[in-house]
Amino acid sequence: MTDSRLAVIVLAAGAGTRMRSRTAKVLHPIAGVPMIGHVLQTAQELGAAHVVAVLRHERDAVAAAVAEYAPEALVADQDEVPGTGRAAEAGLAALPADFDGDVVVVSGDVPLLDAGTLGELLTAHRAASAAATLLSAIVDDPAGYGRIVRDGQGRLSRIVEQKDATDAERAIAEINSGTYVFAAAALRQQLPRLAADNAQGERYLTDVVGLLGAAGSAIAAVPVADAWRIEGVNDRVQLSRMAARLNAIIVHRHQMNGVTVVDPATTWIEQNVSIGEDAVIWPNTRLAGATTIDRGAVIGPDTTLVDCEVGEDATVKRADATLALIGPRATVGPFAYLRPGTELGADGKIGTYVETKNAKIGEGSKVPHLSYIGDTTIGEHTNIGAGAITANYDDVHKHPTTIGSHVHSGSHTVFVAPVTLGDGAKTGAGAVVRKDVPAGALAMSVAPQRNIEGWVEKNRAGTESARVAAAAEEGTGPAGGRP
């Protein structure tokens, strides 16, 4: 349900220089979703009536991600004045002028902060009728974070940033997560009063808490139960750590839903993947995008599926597939490469060292070995012999191949598109099919075999091949059966 008295401001204006990347920090993906996408989804789950993303660095690219993951969200632009306080001011200005509810402020680079944790923070804030409540955490290594300074009664006094802290303050283990709930009226009142007289020369949002406390307003800090939920991402090391943490959560969820994941440490499953009960995922498997796997399917080992659909009881082993449909009880691999547009029907097979692209392979049909099938439609219960190639490209245009049902092609058949084979047709081994084959016909490339006697001795004189050939002709070598 939507909470009409709740707004969320997502701070996503920073350059993220420590990422050393051309990509904006908040656009780096975790489990297939950019970091800001995770934060926006959490805001939606929280039921906020208003969501505002504050942008600056790589503004247009980040705005496109905001539009994708939270189409109803507003975008506010931070000017050249630095600091989280200025960013919050820009976000607050984007809200309706008469909004007087609570404002949750979160960072776009904290992807694992969930709606449950934010909900508990909001509940504590409202129960205390506080002007500001922040989310804190007790950590072993507080380096880099602002410290929570409490008074003698344990109440929040102020927040001090690491670069501005004394040695005693740096020893404090309770840190500020950068996540807050403010009463909108209190935030509007205090933001214009922020100064930039600090080591960074920035307007800190944390100073609003101190100003409110000094004014006698109720302020509080609520420690989070799981400190890892408030960890931000500032460099590639932290990015990989967050990705591993989220992957473990996702894998665990699938396991609890009846999926066998043989080795969670080497299995990577993105957030939007769906897996049915009794599916088995073998090691070194990556499931990405909008991949769906039906119940009882067996995937892996050494398999990557991106935006694929796998039917019930299908098997995909040592394969790489993107935008492919694999029907019930079908088998793929090992060492198969399914490119976009591949559709394998029920009980079908794409076998060892087979590559397919824009290929529709009907029910019960098989492409077992060493073949390339591109821009092709194959009917039902057809068998394509080893080494088959659909020659679909004439270096100007791609052309289609159509192969009917119950067709059998001999080994090393080349289908020179555009070409059609009717139902029940056959091809001989090594056939080069350049024109349509009627239903029930046999296509052969007829070229009588010629044996040119003495060719090796004449053209390869002095070689071992010439020597043993001569000996065989004389009946004195291995071919003649004598020593």
C-alpha cells in the first residue's frame, strides 16, 4: 500500500572516482541490476508516495536507469555546490510544496539495504515523534565512516565525519550509515543553515542532525541488526563483496524453495531468475537476466544461460545460451552454443559442438554433432547428420533454410540457402543442397570416385608415403603382409 505521508530521496549524484570507471558508480550491476535499481526497488517496496533521485555525474545515463526501474520517480539535479546536504536540498525541492510527512534519505550505492530494515527505522522514528532518526551500525572497523557521538545518557548527540574526528572519536565503533528519516518540516528548516566549514568543504547532511539536536528537537540513532546491510560500494573490491553477499542470499532463497544447488560457491544466479522445484544446478553455472527454468530441469555444470526459457525436465550441460527457448525434456550440450532466436522443441536435441542462431527446431528433432544451424526452421522428428552446415550468408544477405518433418540428412551436408526440403526427404553423405528437395526425395551430390594409380610415387617421390606405397605394390611391405 502507498503511504501518502512518506517520501524517499535517493542520493546518486556522486562521481565515484574510486571505482576508476567510465560508468557512473550507481550503474554498476549487482545480480543483474544496477545498484541504484536495487535502491529504487526498495523504495517502492516501502510504499513511498514520492520517490526522488538526485543526480549529477553521468546524469542522463543514471536518469535512464531511474526511468527503467522506477518510472514514477522524480529526478532532481544537484548543482555545483558539493555535499549530501545540498543533494538532499535538491531532492526536497522536488517534492510537493505542501508535503509534510516523513522523508527517508538513502544512498544510491547501498544496494543491500532492504525495505524491512527501512520499515523498522521508520516505525521507530514515528513512535518517538522524532525530528530525525538515523540508521547506525556497530562494526569492527569503522574507518571511513562518520561516528555516532552519544551523550552520557546514551542519547544521540551528533555525528562527526572521519576527517573531522578527534582520535577519541575515531575509536568509536558505532557508525552512521548515511540513511535517515526526517520530518519534512524540520528538514526544510535546517537545510538552509548548513555551512561548509569542514575538511572537505562540503555541506554535510549529517550536520542537520546536530542542528536539530541543538535546537532541542528529538533525534535518535537506531542500530541495524545486520551491519552488512548498510555497507556502501566505493571501489571494485567492495562491489565484488556486495555481489557475493547478494548472490548467497539469492541462492539460499532458491534452495529453500526446493532447488538443488550443488555448489553455491560457484553458482551465480541473478535477481530476476526464476527456478522451479526439483531443478538441479551443477557447479560453475551462471543464470542471468530473465531466465526461467521449469521444475525438474538439470542445468550445468559449466553453463551460462542469459534470458533463456528452459522447459520441465530438460537438460542443459556445458552450454552457452542467450535468448533461447529449450522445450520440455530437451537436451542441450555438451559444448553447445545457442545464440538468440534459438527455439528447441520438446524432446529435441542440440548436441556436441553445435551452434544455432535464429533456428526453430521442432519436437523430437535432433542436431547431434558438429553443426551450424542458422536462420533455419526444422520440422518434427528430423535428424540432422554430423557436420551439417546451413550456408545462410552470401556476403550480402542472410537467407532462410526450411527443413520439413521426418527428414534425415547424411553427414557433412551443406544446405545452401535459400533452400527447402520437404517432409520425409533424405540427403546423402557430403551432399551440397543448392535447390529445393521434394518430399520423400533423396538429394545427392553425384561425383564418381576416381583413383589415380601411382600418383603418390610420381608426385611425392622420396617421401615415406611413396616408399611404403611402392613396397605395398611389390608385395614386400606391410600392405603385402611380408616383412
